[in-house]
Amino acid sequence: MPECHVRQNISYPSVAGRREGFSCPFPDCRKEHSAADCNLDVTLAKVMDIVDKELGSQTQFPEDTALEVVVNVDCAGGYEERRRRMYGGRLAAVYALSKQGGLYYDEDVTCTPLLGDNFGSSYLDYDALERLMDKARADLECQVCYGMLLDPVTTYCGHTFCRGCLERVLDHSRHCPSCRRLMHLPSVLPAQSSNKRLTELLVGLCPEALSQRALAGAMESMAGNGDGGLLTPIFVCTASYPGMPTPLHIFEPRYRLMVRRACESGVRKFGMLLPNRTGAPQGDLGVTPFMQYGTMLQIEEINMYPDGRSDVWTVGVSRFRVKRWGIRDEYIVADVERVDDIPIIEEEAIEALETALCLSSAQEAHAPWMGLPTQTLLDIGHQFVDQMQAISAPWLHENNVLAFGQRPDDPALFPYWLASVLPVTETEKYRLLCSTSVRERLQIVVGWIKKIETHRW
């Protein structure tokens, strides 16, 4: 890695290694990267250990597997040949040569058996590939679903999972399923590219198994797209947020049916949307009885009453946007897409820009906090809550604290927590659901705080 430097004007996320960065040496990038984003690829390292044990030592091959390896080197005056005596078939010979530093990626190689044309060394290559496929198979499985990796995504801590499996894990936890390290991946997963090198290895080593795995995934997706793709049951009621509990009392027959079906399906999820009280158009949907952005809720516990009513304890897992909707048995069902935050590297770039540059005088007059560091915005929120607790503000009643917990230190969760306990309008709360930036949400809640402090609300 290139030499690291201290990154300027970045306070979020406050994670070890993110304050250190380096300039990318590749000409098509040249961007600044965080040192925390660079770790050993655990899966690739395990596979390469297997490759090295199988192909790396030339002493394990007998004399009758000898080949003459000719490397054609492009020189200023034309081509120059380098000749080496190697063993074990073309695959083992070329791997060993590259390991020794005797082969560059753009050089041509020719392998000729030294025992003559009647000696076929291809069986050695097929045998080596079969051994590699057999031994590498276990390390090319996802540790969430235990199937072959499908669209592999590698976390910043170096562990690789199927993209779909990682998305499901991040609905419930922000820790890596393998090492339990805290991940800031929910905000970058959609933009996170697949692991190109592992994808190439899967295609090369396990083509049939990979095809079967992809087919099974496609069939599962098609099965889930029945009923016209309107899969998500929708409860139009109140504001809810990721990471925050939403206790509900279910009494309407349509929502009793909706909750029962969600539980029977095993998914135990439904979407929560605010009602569209003003009749404002909701994007491409036009005027709808609900707002377009909401929160997916996970059912944690249900307490049923003899008359069919129930108390349902849920927790928000992710935000979504409604793309299409319809009615099923009097409750709304929808085709939704998940809404995630912008990548952390973009979040950092926005903070660096806003804190380094002077804002316009008009903006400074109306919202001077917009240029503050992200951590400072969080500190303002914490100080406000502490002051309100000191004077026993009604909205910080013991019941609210018991329901939603103490104020979180996580900048990503604090705006959601404050919106859950602070009596602000639905219109203001809805702004948080539409925002895709932690910094922007902190700026929104600091704006609330400033209005409260100046008695403008």
C-alpha cells in the first residue's frame, strides 16, 4: 500500500483507520481511500493457499513431467525468448514461474514436453484442476447460506458472502457474520461491487456448481415474484424508523389478516407508511393514500387477545420506496425497493467539502450549523437531550426512554431516536425517511433543535 496521510475535515464515521488515507496509485482512479477499507481478502487468501500447496512446489513432481517453458518477452528490438525447465504440467509450470517472478501478466508462454510429442501432459492439468476444485469448494461457500457464493461481496473486514445473504443479515445486525466486527456496510452495499477475482475463480473452478446455484437463486426469485410482484404488505399508520421499536395494537380485521399472513409465511415483515394527509403527489405514483417512503418492520413478538386483537412488537430494519401498489383483501400490498444511504466515502467527501469551504452569507445567516463537522452536529443533539432531561421535559418521560432506550451515540441512529421521542410534525419526521445521508439527517434534527431553542415552534 502507498504511504498513508491524515485525512482532513472528516469526523464521521469515527472508526479506527478512517482518519488515515492514501491516494490510489492506479491511473484510472487516483481517488483518496481510507486505510480502514483495505484488508486481507480472507476467502481469496484461503483459496490461494490451496493453489500454492497444489502447484507451488516444483520438487513434488517427477522428472518425467518435465517441460520446456518458453517466455516471449517484448523488447525494444523485437521479441526475446527466455527458456526454463519446469515440471508438473502447464498449469503447475506457469504458476511456479509466476511465483518466482519470472513471468509478467502480458507475456506469452509456450510449454513443450521434453519427452517428445507422444507424451501428453494435459492429464496433469486436468488432474490438478480437479484437485483444486475439490479442495477449494468449501472455501468458496457462503458462511450464511452454506451454498456456493452467488454474486460475492467482500466486507471491509475481508470476509465474503452472497450479496443477498449479506443484505438479509444487515436487516438485523451491523456486525460481520464471521468476525462480528462492526460494519458500516448498510450504506454502501448497493454500490459495493462484486468481488471480481472470486467471481473469476468460481467461473473457472466450479462452472457447473455455479450454474446450478444461479439457477436455484433465479427460481427462488421467480417464486417470490408471484401475485404480480406486489409482495410487501403495507400498514398505513405512523412514522417508524430503522433500528427503532414500533409497538402496535392491531384491531382492524384487514390488518389482523395481514399480520397473520406475515407470520405464517415465515417472513414476519411488513412495511409501515405514513398516511398522505395533504394529498400531495408521490412521484410517479401520483396521488396515493400513503407517503412513498417508509420503513420495513420485523415482527419480534405478538400477544393475542381472545377477541382477535393483538399487541405486536416490531423493530425497523430498513427503509424502502414504493414503486407499485394494489389492494389485497382490503389492505395495501406493494412492490418496493430498498433505500440505503450513500457510500461512506461519499459521506466523508460531503463533510470535507462543507466544512472546508465557506458557505454563502445567506445560508450562514439562516443555517450556520450546515458547515459544522458531523461529530459536532451529533454533540449538539446530545447536549440538547441532556439539557431537556435535566429539566424533565415531558417528551423524555420514563416510559419513552424505556420504549426507545437512552440516546444512542451512533450518529446514524440518533436522528431516528430523536424523531421517535420528540413531538415534531409528521412532515418534518418524513424528511428523515427520504434522506440518504447521515450528515443530512443530523443537520435536519439540529435545525429542529435550533427552532425549539429560539421558540419558533
